[in-house]
Amino acid sequence: MIAAMVTACASILIAIIAYWLNHQGETRRSLREARIDRVSSQLKDLYGPLLVLTETNEKAWNEYCRRYIPPTGARSVEMPLPESEEARWRTWVEKVFAPTAQKIREIITARGDLIIGREMPPVVLEFCAHAATYDALLANWDEAGPSKSALIRHPGNRFLSYVRESYGSLKAEQALLLKAAREAGGVGSDRSVR
């Protein structure tokens, strides 16, 4: 009788331990899958599009500078642009720089919940403020200052660096998460890198 009770208690204890271990494993798997989904969404919906647009904008700006902006000191920002340069600059602002800045701002506004960290990085807010001033520049082109530039300056390489570094760190994290999921018994192994 005592042997039967010990055996029954041992069976119950083993069942409880097995349930607890299974529950812990399921919890870890669920958390890992949620993190994979979050990182994948950050890449697909925010940082991937931002990287493409910022890189494209950077290449366009560098090419514009190379072709059309004289070396520093050749012309003061206070001097009005000659008519042909102003027409060219306006075309580039209307067709390239302002639309790209607006797309970037729209992505950030729509998907800001995917930003890395707890707060919006200042450089992102600076870029959005810069993008917003294009509206005023284009609406009031003839009364704009001699340089015909946006009221708030582009944050420069700091914004591009932020986007590049964020994208790179998320891609690295995604690769580690997917590798860990595959090693944990195939969980997530049917997921493609998004």
C-alpha cells in the first residue's frame, strides 16, 4: 500500500514537473517568436524603407553638389541664386528632395511605434522638422531667402548614420533570433527572413 502511494505521488510529481518544464519552454518559444515578429516588422515597415529612401536621397544630394554647387567660398549664401541656378534648384527640390523627405516623414509618422528604444531619437525629430519646412518653402518660393532652402536644415550625416546603424543592428539581431529558433528544435525554421 505504501509502495503504491509513493508510486502515485512520484507519478503526480513527475507530471507536474513535466507540465512546468513544457510551460516554460512554450513561454520562451512564444517570447522568441514575438521578438522575431517585432524585429521583422521594424525592418520591413520602418527601417528598410527608411534606409532605401535615405540612401537614395544621399546619392542624389551628393551628385547635385558635385555637379552644381561651387566650392565653398565661391558664392555667399546671402547672394540670390542666378535665375538658371534657381530654376534648377527648384526642380530638384520639387521633384527629388522634398518628395523623398515627405515620404520619409510619412513612414516615420505612420510607423513611429517601431522606433528602436523608448523615445523618439532627436535626429529623427530634426529630420521630420526639416521635411515639414519644405511645404512652406515650396508654397512661398518667391519670398524665400536668397538661398531658397528649407528653414530648418537637414541633420546631415547624423540622420543617415542613425538609419544605417539601426538597420544593421536589427538585421544582426534578426539573424541571431532566427538561428536560435532553428536550434531550439525547428521553431521558426519555416519563417523566411522578412
